[in-house]
Amino acid sequence: MQGPKDATDATRRAHKALEATLPKASADDFDNSRRGFIATVPDATILNAAGHAVWDMGTFAFEAEGSEAPDTVNPSLWRQAQLNTIHGLFKVTDRIYQVRNFDLSNITFIEGDKGYIVIDPLISSETARASLALMRQHRGEKPVTAVIYTHSHVDHYGGVKGVLADEDISGGKVRIIAPEGFLEHAVSENVLAGNAMGRRATYMYGALLPRGTKGHVDAGLGKTVSLGEVSLVPPNEIVSETGTKLVVDGVEIVFQMTPDTEAPAEMNFFFPQMKALCMAENCSCHMHNIYTPRGAQVRDAKSWSYYINEAIDLFGADTEVLFASHHWPRWGRDTATNFLKKQRDMYKYVHDQTLRLANHGLTPIEIAEEIALPPTLASEWYTRGYYGTLNHNAKAVYQRYLGWFDGNPANLHPLPPVEAGKRYVEYMGGAAALLDKAREAYERGEYRWVAQVVNHLVFADPANADARHLQADALEQLGYQAESGPWRAFYLTAAMELRNPRPPSPTPRPGASGQIRALPVEQLLDALSVRLNGTKAGALEIALNMRFTDTGETYLVSLENAVLHHVRGKKSARADASIAITRAAFADLVLGEKKVGDVVAAGHAKIEGKAEALETLLSLFDVFDFWFEIVMP
């Protein structure tokens, strides 16, 4: 396996130039990160049932506070990485505690009258369970009385089964509170496009990179993603209006709905008794993503700014402590309000200035090269592009308003990458000539250009090892220079895969199925529809009356014009078959883990009519390969 290389002189010069532009050095963030520390687990090491580590902060020991940034890491990102190594249980204020850096996100515990209210139970059940155990060890063995999901991203609900027992879930005795649209958008972002998003997330979070100064150092938003069991328990209580007041286990909470901000379904909330404001993920200690490189709907920077401003108006005068779903809190009304104002103005600035330049006729690539934050915003560490970047966020604003097309007809219907690559190589005089020129550019430190031009040769001929390795070298230096954790991870993961291509597989290698099993029937059928292979379906027509025996729901599921439909509460007298089945058994069929005959024989399904109609329908669904290529064709 080919390993990473050293930083070049050009990269060292880039780091030196950046250092002169950074905000004034301050220990405030480090002090805030440690404030209220109670205890932790050694190296925050968390194992799964098989004894494998799903989280281990010991692998980041090389980032010890006070150590100088190595040549292979952007010095600004190095500072953020050191802040994100501070882990454990912390007291935020009376009755409010957080476990930080036991996963990508924070888990927050509110002491209620009878037990703990859990806010955002992380990605994995194992990390959430370990966090709850740490809380109980130091604050008492109390039950979980409620769970609040701030929004619809997996790092804020995936570990829910680590804090809830099966009887809590099935009996509905624990309140599970979420913003309106939570389940719909959790499904849309993590299931309908989940395979593509999951694969791209391996790039964005550096999941495959070794931990070290030439590999993964930080995700900006947090250390990285945990690798445990992901679960989803649907909410049983929905908040839909700003100003809604709930008393949860004796704790009053005032909610603010913030749709179309950092997530399509999200909410902030205020605790009047503690004078504490939770900003969910709408404010964090960096510039966030308006577009996330793992892939998701482009976010509305204008709405994002508006709702931060509304939070100031609603809660600012009464806020004595501000905390969020990532990073560390801020104490003091003036400090909190100033932080909120600059976060508000950062997103509105990107929005307004991108559209100003677009209305002058600049394209998204041109805008991204020209836009810069004003001095008052650029002077703060918490506006740095550790996660989102000004460059790709400007492109996102353009996309939201004007789409992917920049107006130049040459870009309206371009050739696909392989065909274009072959022709570029031919026009440049062949592979050898292209590589000679690209190596000269590499020696001059022109890594962006090398990555762009050699990409054509890689797609024209992925077997050309010289091309792959030069492309990897250029991407690697771009990774070393990147201030954004995700940009670094994308560049370095691509370099690793170019140097060490993954052997092809004769069969698809699907990703995790845990979320599919947890989906309600409606969302399960939605997820199924995007797996239908329209070419295979052709002119076939199938109709099935389906009754889910454990939920009592009925659906007419039909295939027509190579499109799968489902209508709740409807049936057809001319259906090919009528099927009574449990939701779990249907999930087994959808995932391909059992055959129709298996679930019928086990008593989990009963079919009247043509059983082969269901079998035919199931045969039309694709199995996605999680490990599709990204940096090669």
C-alpha cells in the first residue's frame, strides 16, 4: 500500500502566508472548552459488543495542546483539532450537562424532576450509552424521561437506542420530541439518497484515513463520526409552532421553529428556569455548510440568518448561557448575543454578496474566487471555514437561486467525464505529454491546476498508474493546505484511493440497513420506490393490496409506467394479490435478507392470489453498492 508523502515547500509557504491573516491568538476557546469539566473515560474509548472500538480519542493523542502545527496540517485547522480533543462530561449550568467529543456531536442531559431529558443522542447507540453511563456515574442513577431531537441529521438521533430500552420505545412511556417534518427529512436525507450520501460521507469525515498528521486530524464540526450501531425511533410528540411551551419532567421549555436552516426540520429552544438557550446546530464555532459536500439539499442562508436574529429577539435579553449540539458553550448575555449577531451576519453576508455578484453576471466559480468576509467577521475564530467554506457556500447560494447551470451554453450539455477525458488527453498530445506538463506545474506548486488537468487522464485511462499517482500527489498537498476538515478529508481520501484502488467486486456491497428496519411503512415504501430499476420494469403492471398486520395500515402498491406508487387506505378489486405481512418481515424482503417463501413459512406473511407478483416486483429493485468509485470512473 502506497503511503502519504511530506509537505512540499509550496505547502509550507501557503501555511506561513495564512498564519499572518488569522484572528488574534486567544485562550478563551480553550478555557470555555474545559469549563465545568467533571470527568471522562480514559481516551474516551468506547467498544461495541464484539469488543471493537467505535470511538477512541486516544488515536488523536498526537494533537496535544501546545504542540506546533506540523507542515502537513493547516495551522488554523490544527487549532480547531486541538479544541475538539477535549472530551468528557461537563456542567454547563445548573441542571444542564453535556458529554462532548464522545462522537461527532454533543449529547446534552437536563436534570428533570424524575430523571434525565436527553437532547440529541449522537450517531451510535454505543457512544450514547457510554455518555449516559458517565452522566449516571456522576449525577445519579436516574431514568431517561424524555428525548429531544433538535433536527433531522443522523448525528442527532442515531444513538437513541443507547439511551432508551425496548420497553421505553414500545410502551411509549418516554416522550420523544422532534420538530415538524423531522421523520420525513430524516428519511429523505439518510435513506432516499442514503447510499450515495453515505459513501461520500466516508470522504467528508475521513473515515477511511489513518489518524495522524498526514491523515485524519479533525472534521471541524467535531473529531469524526463514530462507527457503531445507528438507530431511529420515530418521535411521539411533534413541535410545530414557535412559542410552544412544554413542561417536560418538570422543566419548562420554550421552542422556536427554524425550518430550512442548517436542516430542513430543526428547532432551537430556551430554558427559562436556567436562562439557557440551545441553538441546536444553527450556531457552531465555525462557518457551517450551506451546502454539505457529502450531499444534501442546499440550505437557505437567508432563512438561517433570519432565525438566528429571531432567537436574539425572543431569548437574547434573558440568555445567560448559550450551548449547542456541537462545540463548547458561551457564558454571559453580552458574549452570547455578540456571538449570535456575528453568526447571523455571516450567513446573510454570504447570501447577499453572492447574489450581488451574480447579478453582475459572475458565475459561481468566479464568485467563489472573489468573495471575502468583511474585517469585523473575519476577525473571529468562530467564522473560520473549518467545516463549511466561504468558497463552496457561495456556490451553494448561487445554486439555490440559479441552479447548476452558469448560463454559458458551453456548459449546458457537456460530455460526461470519461468521454471528455479521452478527448482532452488527445488534444493535449497524449498521456505522456499531458503528464510532462502537469509535473512541471506540480513543481511550481500549481496543485489546483494539476488536479484539474490530470483528472481528465485518470478518467480517460484509470489504469495509468503514473496519472493516478500524480493526481494523488496534487490532491494530497491541497489536503495539507485545507483549513476545512471536510476538504482535507476529501483530498486525502481521494489520494489514498488513487494510490491504492479498491479491487472490484462481482456483487454489490450494500451499506448499513439499520435505518431501513426502523422506518414506518410510509417511509419504507418511499425508500423502496427509488430502488426500482425503471429499465427492468419496462411496461410491467403489478398491483398488490397490502395490509401490515402489526401496524394496522393498508396500502395499494402498484407498478405502472415503470413507477412505483403507494396509496394509503386504498385497495383494488383487480389486484394481483392481497398480502398480510408484518412491517419487519417486509423490511426483510426489501433488504433481500429473506425470500417470500421464508416469511410465509414463518407465519409472518399470508398471500392470497398470485404470490409470484410480489416476487416479480421484488426482483425489480436494485441493490446499491456502497463502495462505488468517486475519484475514478
